[in-house]
Amino acid sequence: MSVRKVGGVYHYDFIFQAKRYQGTTGQFREARAKDFERKLRSDLHMASVGLMPDPTEVKEQAPTGKEFLNGRFLDYIRQECQAKPLTIRFYEEKTRALLGYSQFADNPLDRIDENLIQEFKQWRAKQPKKKAGAGTIAQSTINAELKVLRRALIRAHKWGLIPKLPQVETIPGEKGREFVLTGEMETLYLSLCSSPLKEAATLMLECGLRPEECVSLRKADVTEESIFIRTGKTKNARRVLPVTQRAREAVQTLFDLWPKSEWLFPGLKEGCHLTREALEHAHARVRHETLPREFVLYSCRHTYATRLAESDAKPWEMMRLLGHHSITVSQRYVHLSSDSLTLAARRKEAYDRVLRGETQVDSLEVKH
């Protein structure tokens, strides 16, 4: 047997009757790949004695969308993202949404073209959200599903399952998350929160934690001066964050509330931490009818990033503190207020006056 792994997928490479055969098995497990090669050799032998056509000349019928997405594609994602459970869950959720459209689920992959994709967009835009009365599916959600479909079709094309790669274009004009808490809103929100939501929101506002990073903190990850993020969605998420006075007080509250737990945020089940979903549900109850609907729990992280920028943090400092892989990603988290922009313009005006010799540096005053 001669199978070898290339890019996560096993390929076969052998010689039969002085002819070399090479190709992909489409399998991610060695045992299955060897079974594939063994059957191919058997079929070639049967073809050599005229009992069946040459299997290498028979065109394989494309699998249906359901067979491919739930099978080989998700197997590939689970293997490629073993250390990223949240990424795997994201792909599983978006795959279920794609297969909710029967034309994707039941048709062979090679039948999925630009026209069918456009019909999916129109169909999906009319679907109601799960929560009654919450409106239709958001444009950002549809675009996320389209991006998963695009990656799935790229893999299918690379594996030789479809002859042509259709263009998957997202819906233009998507509105990103831009809500940032004002100081007044923050005070109101925290006054309405009870533990452990209050402490979690405080840590997110003070240290820029992601919700999942926050709830999965162990007491051993926190010292008087630092918070250690040991795991995350990417390697860049692993970082050391300085602890502010307010964050230190929140941590002490959590220690006092649950002195025997290894977790800062223990869950209902013994030995487990609180889930992100539980935290988000608690947030939704507090926000209801009091604060803007666009204020989601993740807005605390955007607020932290925006305040970093407004306090003149350097781009690469923001990147490290937020746990991003590039400055470009960090920029998406910054939503400067008009007051902040006005202040920056006044600082520039004062600097211009110094350059022109109209005033001295020591006498510069920048009025808010």
C-alpha cells in the first residue's frame, strides 16, 4: 500500500501493470484511504480481464450538497481546526443553515451555480429569525453563510468533484458592529447588572476580553498584576494583559463569591465554567427596554478598543492587547466619536501654531 498525506488529505500513488496511478482518495483517515486504494487496485484488476470498465475512466458522479457538506467538508474542517472548537461550531451552524435550502441539500454539487446562489440569497433574506417578532435574518448572517459555501465549493473543486468553480459573491453594504458605550451608558448598565454578569462586563471593558475568554478564566490565570489568556481562537489570542484597579476589584469579588471553584466563573455543572451563551442571555435580560438593541455583550470589547485608540495607544499596542494577528483587524474595532475627532483636530491646530511660531510649546492649551 502506498498512500501519503498531502494538505490534510491522503493521496494514492502506485504502479499497476507498468502504469503509474496517482490521485486523491478524498479521505482524511489513513485506514479509509488504504481501503480506497485497495478497492481501486481491485477494480483495475477486474478491468484488465474485461469484467468491468476502467475505473479511472469512469467519471465520478458529484455528491449532493448534503452528502458533501455534512461529510467530507465538515470532516476536513474538524481536522484542520482541531484546536479551534468555536471555529468548528461556526462551520457546523452555517452548514446547517445552507442545507436548510433544499436546492443546496438535494442537488449534486455541480448543479450549484451563480443563479442558484442568487436564489438562495433571496430566499434566505425572507427567513424569520428564530425568536418570534425579531424580524428577518440579518445581512451579516447571510454573508457568513455565503463565505462558508464559497470555501466548501473551493475544496470541492480542488478535490475534483466539480469541473467549474462558481462565483460566490456576498451581499454588499453589510453593516458591521459599531456600537460603543458612552460613560453614562456604562454606569447605567453596570448598575443594572448582578453577579457574575457585572464582573464579566467589567473585565471586558477594562481588559478587552472576548466573552469566551472571560468565562473560561481559571483563578490560576490571574495574578495581582496580570491576566493570562492561555487559549483562544488563534495563537495571537494567547497573551498577557495588565490588570487595572477596577478589574482587580472584580476579580476579588469573584474569588469571594466562589472560593472553592477553580474557575472565576463557575457553571451550574460541577467542574465546568459558565458558558458564553448563559452570559449573553443574562446581558439580554438587563439590556431589554433600557439600553439600545445594538448593544450586544461583544460591544464591551469594541468599547475597550475605541477607548484605547482615543487615549493615543499605538496601533501595534492595540493589536497585542486585543489578541489580533494584524493591525488591520484591530482597526475594525475602533469607532471614534465626534468629540474625539474634534479634539484630535484641535491638537493638530495647536501644533500648527507652534510650527508657525505663533505660540510657545509650554503655553499650548487644547480646549475640549
